Amino acid sequence: MNSPAYQQMAAELRSAIEDGTYPPGSPLPKIVDLAQRYGVAKQTAREALAELESEGLIDVARRRGTIVRPHPVRRRLTRSRQVYRDERGYYFDSAAQPWTALEPPTVTWAPPPHDIAALLGLPEGREGEDVLLRDRIMGEAATNTPLQLATSYLPASLARGTRLAEKDTGPGGIYDLLEHMGHSPLAWEEAVSARMPTPTENERLRLPRGVALLRILRTTTGPDGTVLEINDTRMSAETFEIGYSLTRHTSAQQT
């Protein structure tokens, strides 16, 4: 079964972009010219371009026309499975250590997303109860460039009526505060995944259309294994990649 004309046209243009016929930053022909070249209606040509735009391959702008979108060189975040500390408190990636909050944190009470509720261990049927949300946008202060969104979710039973619910949690942030509240030493584990951004995430991170989010979910637990916080960090999957070194297991040692 033949695919629709717009998909066939998109496939040919995609190949031309990938093989360098249309290099990054170069314009594609006008819609009227593309329609004539491929023997399709202008609407079909628009649908083909819309598919390429949704894949993040092109930018469509009224004044500039259709441009092959340049892709930045990815910046590696090395998750060395270690926790670091500086004068501001704990942090989890040496590459991100210089980043700072570009705005004051947003602190609200709201029901968590379903997957976060499950990680927090909320009993079934209580997924809709409010938890504390601490939302931050981090980046390079000198250029005011947003690089990641970080949202902390804390159980109401832990946070309500404490300094955790204040905008300024004091030196060391929420992790120092949690340890001062008697939950020391904290432990963490992370899971990395990807998904498409919401319109709000697109706007806040200034993402081009078609770019996915790299998502790191970090679970903070106390000494007894109780989940104290879920941190949901999101950043551009086009700008960043996760890297780590590999070590030999005892089964793989040379003899």
C-alpha cells in the first residue's frame, strides 16, 4: 500500500537534508516551487513541511521561509553516580554546578502527576491529594539562558507547616533542611527517560518545535527508606546527552 503523497514528499526532503543536499541553515524551495517539483498541490507540500517541522528538521517562518535547522553540538552531562557538594549544598553533576536559578522558585500545593504519585508511595485512591511542589528554572545567569526545569515533589505529611514550604529554605536548600529535620543521611537514585515537552515547557526552555525533553527522575530517601522527595528535571534532548564511564565487572577481568 502506497503511503500518502505528503509522506512520500517528506521522505525525499528528509533524505536530502540528511545527505547534505540542503545543509543546516540553508533554505528549502518555496512551497509553490516544491509543489511543482513533486507534482502535488500546495496543501500537500505544506503537510510535508509540517511533518518535517514536527521532527525538528526545519523551521518554518513567514518572513524567512523554510530553513533547515542547525543542530547544536550536544553538551555532555556525566552522571558519575556520585553526589557532590559546594557552598550552596548538594549537586549531582559537575557540568551543571555553575548553573543558578534564573527566577525565584515557585512554591505551590497541588496534586502530583500520576507517575510521581506512584513514586511518592501515595496509597491507591489518594493520587489526587495535594503535595508540595517546588519549581525552579536553572541556567546560565550571565546570558539568562534557561537550561533545565527542576520540580521537587514532597509529601504533605513531611512538608506542611515547615520551612520546606517557604521560598527560601536556607543554606544548602531542601536537602540540608531535610537532614537537619532528622532524615540524615539522605540517599538518592535516578532514572533517565525522554518525552515530548508540554507547551509551557517549550516556552520556558525556548525549545524549537520537534525537540524532545531529556528527563531525569531522582528519588530522595531517608535512612529508613521512606521516600522524601521526587525531583523531576527536564532539559533539551537536542542540547544535552547523558554520559558515563564503564568499569569492568569481576566477571570481565582479564586473566
